[in-house]
Amino acid sequence: MTSPDSGVPRLVIAAPSSGSGKTTVATGLMAALAGRGLAVSPHKVGPDYIDPGYHALATGRVGRNLDAYLCGPELVGPLFLHGARGCDLAVVEGVMGLYDGAAGEGELASTAQVAKLLRAPVVLVVDASSQSRSVAALVHGFVSWDPEVRIGGVILNKVASDRHEVLLREAVDSVGVPVLGVLRRAAPVDVPSRHLGLVPVAEQRGPAVDAVDAMAAQVADGCDLEALVGLARAAGPLPGGSAPWTPGPVPTHHPSRSVEKSPPRVAVAGGAAFTFSYAEHTELLAAAGAEVVTFDPLRDEELPEGTQGLVIGGGFPEVYAAELSANEGLRKSVAELALSGAPVAAECAGLLYLCRDLDGLPMCGVLDASARMSERLTLGYRDAVAVSDSALAGAGTRLRGHEFHRTVVEPGAGAAPAWGMRAPERRVEGFVERGVHASYLHTHWAAEPGVARRFVERCRTS
């Protein structure tokens, strides 16, 4: 294994555009290398929750996000090292096209920016269908656009035949970039998907395992794994003497000290309906002194005994609305906790679950609001400021977040809104009532660790 101080071997898997095959290559490479006995650290550029689930399945380790917009560029290296601690190699899957970032923000949050922050070589996955010599111009453009981005190789995807491969290799050789793999045009891997992309691993464990196995086989058959590992090992140390991020020391409970209280119990929603969560959130809660307990709203008929705080993240409650509604015991348990004034943090799917109803089906009724599916996709980064004091943040606290949903909540904000959006448009959104903070906005608490500490302290005192 390689210690963080000496530089974790690492690769960034990128592409000229979405749909080129980088998820297949990145996930397949992770699984293929893990299958050869390497401890592989999986990472994803951007706010995506679903791909990291497949990465975790491929490697047996928690998939982690690297988002320079949500967390700031200064945390990319430390968060990377936190996830990669004790690993032999790290694979980072990019987002969109290599140079695409937050709208109107230049390179911010792009795969290129993350590659530069990590000083990681980039492997460009190119959809080679319907072209031959022109691929040279495409690769040359991506290589020369930003000299600080080191493109260490190309993987050609959707190659039609042996003759097609020869023409493509000749073209790429003229640019001076090695071809590290060739994947033939074939039926796509059968990865479960629906309206917001891939189906999370927690919902389709068997099909997801089959999909990851198929990706691993494609990559192992078509790519030069030794050359890819060699490229990763040439990455060298991270810039500026980066140290791993830490959520803080986990408080130690000493039973012999009678004056000490037990750690507050924080229940975190999980299971198939609530799969959107950053691993750092539970780590921060534990470091702030909480006992974190996971429960499944589809199966558990009441909250864990002794729950003093509740966190309900994102996911797909609209898919499981009938089952969530039928679990009357848990809905009542959640409502009673919220009405007691206990801290409750709900994001996106959690917001819908706390509403009066979702597509006409009764939900928890904590909020006097109604939710429904919509044809319109709401997607993008947001620059937000806390409007009201809450269990998560004091008024005026500024955080960046991300919205991703095809639902509408009416009204969109309560008498005490959660957030005021500063960009891309000015509006208020969400609800702060009693101890409840509910909003569509997904946030990454590593950017503001005080959020977790404040929440746990409110659990102690509520």
C-alpha cells in the first residue's frame, strides 16, 4: 500500500462529452483492478450520488465525491486523501465533458480542474463511432486546450472492426498520445436506469452486480491494465503537502464518569428509497458526538428507540410512494418526533417525505405542503444563504448546494424559509419549523463542519 504522504497512484477517467463511456470504463477499471488484488479507492467528480454506489460495489470501499463547487477547490485534495488512505491506487470518474464545469464559472467544478488539483494524469475515453482520422483532431484539441491538464492516454470506445481500430490507432499515434485500450462496439451493458439516470445499487443489487461484472470484463479484455497502473503510479505527490481531511476526533465516552451523558442518537434514513447521502455526513455526525443509527423507512415501522435527531437525505420516494405511505407506523413516529421539536434535517426526498402528501398519497404530514411529480427537470448548482435560524445553520450562513429532481412542492417555501438562493436566480425555498429544516437543496457538510456540530448539539439540548 502507498501512504498519502508519498502520493497515492491515481487516474482520472474523462471524456469529451457525456455518453462517451467513461462510467463503463471507470467502474470496469475499478472492478478489474480490485479483482487483481489491488485496494482501489473510488471517486466521482461532481455531486452525483448514484455512480459512487456502483464504484463501491466494484471496489468494496465507500465511493466518495470530489466537488470543487460544493466544497471549494481547497478541499478536493484533502477529501481525496481521506478516501484513498491505505489504498494501492485511486480511480476518479469525471463528470460531463473534461472541461465542462459549473455554468458561467469557467473551469470551476470541471473534471479538468479536479485533475489539476490532484496532479493526476487523465485518460480520455473517446466515442470513436462514425469517425476515423478525425479522432486525431479531437484528441489534439483536448490535449492542447489546457497545458496544465496532462492527458496520459486514450481509450477508444465503440470501435467497429479490426480495420477501424487500425485507422484510429494511426490517427491517435500522430498526436503522440498512447492508446491504452480499445472497446469494441457491442450491446451496451444492461445497467438499470430510469428518469434521473441509473437505478441506485441499493434498489437493484443483483442486476447492479451483473452490470459491474460486465463492465470489468469489457475493460479487462480491451484495455492495457499494466499500462494504466503504470500511468497512475507516475502521478507523484499531491501539491502543497496536502493532508487528509478529517471529520474531527470522535469523542470517547467514559462510563466511569457519571456526569457524562450518553451520546445523542441520530437516526439516518437509508434503504432503497433514500440512497442519496455523502459518507462524510455520518462521519461528521459521529465526530460531533452522535451515535448514528441507520433505519429503512420501507421496512421499519418506527424510528430507532431513543432517537433524538433525524436525518433524511435524497433518493426516490416517488418510486416508493405507495410503500412509504402504507408504513403508517413510521410516518406517525416521524411526525411525533418532529412535533416534539427534535432536530430534523431533510433534503430533497426527505422534504417530500415530510410533506402532507406525495402524488395524492399520505406522507408524514410534518409540513403543510403537497408534493407531486413533474415533467420538468430541476438541475444545477446553487449559491444559497440561510434565511432562518435552524438546527443546521444560523441565519446568514452561506453554503453552496445542488438541486436535482423532477418534483414540485407547493408551496415552495414556508413562513420561515430554509434558504435564499443567490444564484442562478434569487428566490427563497424550503421550510424551517420547530426543529425541522427541510429543503430541496443537497449540501456537502464537509464545506461547513459547523453544520453537523450544531445539529448534534441541538439533539443534546432539545
